[in-house]
Amino acid sequence: MKTSRAWAIIIVNVAWLGLLPCATIWAQSPMGEPAGVATIVRHDPRFDVLVPKGAKLEKIADGFTWVEGPVWDKKEQALLFSDIPANTVYQWKEGKGTKPFLNASGYSGTVPFAGKEPGSNGLTFDAHGRLVLCKHGDRQIARLEAGGTFTVLAARFNGHRINSPNDLVFKSNGDLYFTDPPFGLSKAFDDPDKAPVQGVYRVSRAGKLTLLIADIKAPNGIAFSPDEKTLYVSDVNPKRAAWLAYDVKPDGTVTNARVFFDATRWRKDPFFGPDGFKVDQNGNLFGARPGGISVIAPDGTHLGDIETGQPTSNVAWGEDGHTLFITGGSSVYLLRVTTGASRF
């Protein structure tokens, strides 16, 4: 595995997409090895307030299989992220590089895992600073305790095992919301042990598991608006690749399902469309999808894109809350921006 803090050369060109210029950013490692080409495309002047002109995309780690679930650990001042096929959570620290943080992160069985995605996927921290993981192979949402043991928060619903939890987010009241597509099962949608639905669930502070949404083909990323009045979910359904929006009712359930932004233009088979995402302090959605990140305003306007040229899985706010960490394919990137996390 190779880890490095990359430096970047900025080459500015002219691209008349929406009559606005774009900046091509070529990130390159100190050893001279190309780290990929990124193009920042500005569709709307509001994008300049979020991502400054001249912003540099830096590759900070690579050599993985498929990275996901980035989350910033405030206590350790480090980034954690999942390599799903490797069944490992890694830790990156400024100046120290990357090292394994948690082995058997998603599958703890002794029998070889039948599928290709045994490891953890989405990661987050609860209000007490404890890591909570979407465990593909074990088909659980679990919390890592101080002694290294796990506390299972969700595993079964109405007598069925949940599928393979993908992403998760805490509401400020302590309720945990998560998505549950079957991508971690050995035969995915055709797996004989698949749950009856690909649901979006809530685990209340008291531990009660509730199915909130049952009609999404392939629920993936999930996040709240800053005021928590809107819940966003990405759907990787090839017939409806989109970021969806729901109104959050006072009791925490959701209503008024609608397409927030159609992502069909980026869809690639099989089931590769909008992935993980985060929302900034002003409600702008930074969504991973094939080839990069798209930024969507709360009113649904497509503000701009950060084109990494790589399959891109998820993002996370980190450092001082104004750094965007991006997981894409086998690599991890960072981009320092002007906007920041809605909650950090």
C-alpha cells in the first residue's frame, strides 16, 4: 500500500459549460507518479462561495481495493475509512500516513465469506465519541466499545435478518437512521437470504428498530438537512438513479417522498449511480457518484462538480470542518473548501 501527501499542479483551461469556466487540477505525488486528473466545473456563481477558485485536490492515500465510509475522528484528529473487500477500517493522520485501525470490521465469522464485500461500509460517531459501523458481512449495525467489543444496535426486523447496511446518520436527538440494500450479500438482489425489503430504518435512542421507507430499490447514502426537517436518501436503482428527499415529521418518521435531483446522467451498470453524500452548513448536498462529486443547492440547482475521474463512493467533513475528504475507488483525497459541515 502506498500512502503520501500529494501536491498539486493547477492547470486552468476554458470550458464553456453553462458559460462558466472550469479549472483542471492535476494532482501528482512527490515521486512524480500521476495521482489522477480532477476538473472542477462551476455551473452556478454560488459554487464559488463553497469551493474557492484554485482549490487543490490532494491524494492522501491509495493502494486499497474499494474504499468507503469516511468519517473524521475528532479525538484522534484522524480520518477513518473502510476498505470493504479487505474487511478493514484504516486510519489516516496528517504527517503519519495510513495504518490499519480495525480488522474484521464487517465480517467476524470463521467460515470464508461467500461474497465480495465482507467489510464495514458507512461509519459514524455517536454523541459519546463511539464508532458505529455498517457491518456488511455480519449484517448488523454495531457500536465499537472501548474494550474492543461490539454492541449490536440493529440486526433483525420482523423475524428477518437485515441485508447489508450501507450508510448511516445520527439525528441530534440520538436516533440513528440507516440504509439497507443487499449489495453485501453474495448474490445481491437474487440472494435467497435477502430481507423482504431494501429499507431505510431508524434505531431510536431506546433501541427500537422501525422501518421508515420500504419502496426504494437500492437505498444507499443518507443525510439530514441542517434543520433536520428533510431527510435525503440516494437511490442506485438503474430505473431511478436519484437523490430523494423526504419531509421529517415531529415523531421522526418521514413523508412526502420526492426526487430531489435526477442522477440518471451519471448512472453506470451495474447499479452504479449516486452513492454516499454529506450536507454542508447551508444545506448544499455534496454527493458522490461515478466520476466525482456533484454539489446540489437546497432548491435543487446543480451548482458544480468536482470531477475526480474515478469511481467515487462517499465524502466526509474533517479537520476544522472545512476539509472535504473523498473516497474514490482505491484512493482517498482531500479538498479544502470555504463551506463546511452543518454539524461538526
